[in-house]
Amino acid sequence: MYGRVYNFNPGPAVLPESVLEKARDEMMNYKGTGISVMEMSHRSKEFEEIIQNAEASVRRIMNVPDNYDILFLQGGASLQFAMVPMNLYIDGKPVDVIHTGAWTKKAIGELKRITQYSLAWDGEPLKFSHIPTQEELKLEKNASYVHICSNNTIFGTQWREFPATGEVPLVADMSSDIMSRVIDVSLFGLIFAGVQKNVGSAGATLVIIRKDLVDRCKDSVSVILQYKTHIKEKSLYHTPPCYAIYISGLVLGWIEKQGGLSAIEKINEEKARILYDAIDSSDFYYATIKDKESRSRMNVNYRIKGNNEELEDRFVKEAKKNGLVGLKGHRSVGGLRASLYNALSIDGVKTLVEFMNEFAKKNG
């Protein structure tokens, strides 16, 4: 009834329609307050309830242990690339980076300004087409921490099993696959993620940090960039991105209604299977990631054989006319990309496959 399309954008990304409807209904008057959440004081009891419920939902959904703090911050993953080393780096202990794509490259750019670092593995010579095995890693026992990106939106790779780092804390940028599957939070020292792909609308950043790591931060670090500042103030040290946190709370409620992460994971596996099977069985398309164990379930990158850019541009335009948007590949790699985040339905993927088959018949 709203004339909506199937949204394959890589982020900000598709939201559940029930969440959008709830936000619409509460836009002018949130629960009888007479005001919108957009107008609400972050010090009000109504907003404190919103953020506390969102935090509790994260803890339930991800089964976050009691020895971890949960924060809603600003600045996206890009700020975390700097904030993590500011808080967790120990002098004389370089940060190990497992370099798997554009986002670890951006993290390295910040590390160069703040700390020492070393590459435990470098995927650039392979054009980031592969996720390393444990045996391929060269991890330092005295590292401050190990940095990974769990899913790579631009190149379309994803960690299936996370690296074992022993006593060295594992830090993961999970911006593009957080809450898309069941994970063991206790494997990580810190997880951070922009919420705008699977958890909400743009503006809020989720951080999950093990309590024993918080006191590593030197007092010389700016107060606003210390995790302990935000932990002490329960994410309310300064005005947070209130509406983005509110939307995240609604999405978290939707995830629980779907049956939690075990149910979400099964749906995401099925969506990825349908699309990859269609690509792999085609004489017209091909998946850019050949290593099936490294393929992302969130971001499926593919091309028309021969890398015909003119034909790929036509594909994107005709897809949009058919109610399928956001299928253009990242500008740095070209081609086509379908992002299959939580709120995208199986029907949306099936509709895309039908369009792909028709397009191949007309243009093959």
C-alpha cells in the first residue's frame, strides 16, 4: 500500500515495515507524552526507559555475558577505528591487524596515527578475495589486541569461524553482519558496529566491551573518547542519537519476535543460498568471490561475464524500474551487489533471481 520496493542497499539499509509503521504511529505523540521522541529530552524518564530497554534487548538477543558493558555511541565505525586503540593500546605491544578489505584499511590508517601495528595477514595481494585460515595467520603473543572486520561489504567476504587469539583480546568491526547470526560474544574483547544495516537507522554505534579492558585507557585521552566515561553515564554522558536508538529498540523487538538470532540466521542462510545458487548455475553471471567458504551472506558481489559495464549499468536501471533498488556495486570495485540484511525478505531475493533470469534471457 506504500509503493515500497525491494531494497538491496548496503547501508543505510532496509528496515522491517512493522518498525516503520510503529515509528509512524508514535511520531507525533510517543506513548501519550504529547511529543515525538525526536523532541524528547535524553534526560527524561521516557528516554531513559527507551535506551535501557534497548540495552537489555541487546544483552538478551546476543546472550551478552555479565562481564561486558553495552554502549550506544556516535561517530560510526569510523570513530571506533581511532577510539579502540586510544583505549586498548598498551605501550610496546603493537596491534595485530588481519587485513581483509577496505574497512581494515581504514582502521590501519588510524592506527598509523596513534599506535604501533603489524599485519597478521594481508589480503591485498589477493585483492581481498579470501578469508584466511588459522594456519595462515602470524599472530603476536604480546599484541595489545587483534583487529578484524567480520564482514566486508565492498568485496563480499565474511568470517565463518573467528580466529583464535589466545590471551590477546579479539576486536571485531561487525557493522555489516552484527545480529545476522548467532555468535559467542565471550570470544571477543570488544565488538563495535554501526547500527544502520541490521539493527536500526543511521546515527548510533553499538559497542560491547569486556569490563577488564576498560581501565587500559590512559588519563591523557580526551574524556569523551574514553569508554569508561560512557559506561559510567550509561551512554548519556552527552546528548546521544536519541531517535536512532529508539529505532534500534524497535528493530531489536522485531528480531526477538522473529525467534531471535537462531531463526534470523536460518533465514539469512536461505537468502544467500538462493542467490548464490542462481549465480553459480548461470552462464551469464559470476560471483566475484570464488572461495565459497569466504563468501559473505550479507553482501553478494557478482558481475555479468565479460565485465560488461554498459550491460551492468542497464541491469541496475532496469532492476530499479522493476522495484529492485540498490544493486550497483561499490564504486571501487564496480559490478553488482545485493545486500541481504535481516529485514530483506526471502520473497525479495526470489524476485531478484526472477529478474536476473529474465535479464539474462534478453541480453545473453
